[in-house]
Amino acid sequence: KYVIAFASKSNKNVESNYSSYDKETLVIVCPLLTFDLTYMTTIYNGD
């Protein structure tokens, strides 16, 4: 397996005040908004 993409994000001032639950949710949501998952799934499955 190879890494095919990288992404990084810094917190905005408001996000720094989020609870840990909300910060953990951001970790899940941000990549979903950043990458086209249909394309990523196609590469992962080798189609």
C-alpha cells in the first residue's frame, strides 16, 4: 500500500475552544469534505 494523499489543517480560533468530542468529530469530517471518496475508493480497490 502507498500513501496517495496528504492533508493538514490548523484549528481556527473558535475551534480551539471546542470540546474534545467536537475536535475528534472534526478529525472524521474534514477528510470527508477534503477528498473525493469515490475516486479514493476506486484507487484502493484497484479498479
